[in-house]
Amino acid sequence: VIVGISHYRKIPASSLPVAQKTMQALSSVLARHEAQSHGYFENLMLTQDGHLSESTAGNLFWVKNGELYTPS
């Protein structure tokens, strides 16, 4: 397995000030450590509602019907 899904959720912007990126990054750091401990290259992170949000080191993008999409 190259990619896992982290049990750590993305911290909602409404929970912490968006300008405080160091606090927002905590869940990503934990998810990255979790991925490495399971031998994964990367972990995907979900929102509190269970929707795909991002990876621990980047954003998600996909193409559907010739259009580029990314989670909000």
C-alpha cells in the first residue's frame, strides 16, 4: 500500500484562526507520522464530515469530464 487514509481529521478552519498555520498543520504532522509508521508513502485526510480534504503534504486534484476539481 502506498497511500492510506488517516484516522486524524483535518481541523476545520472555524476551529482555529486560519492565519495560524502552525496550529492547522498539527493534524497533517500527526497523519504523516501515522503514514510512515504503517509503511505508507502518504496519508489522505478527511474533513470532520468524512469527505476527502487533502494529503499530509499537498492538495488533492482530479479531472472529471475535462474539468479540474479540488476540495473546497
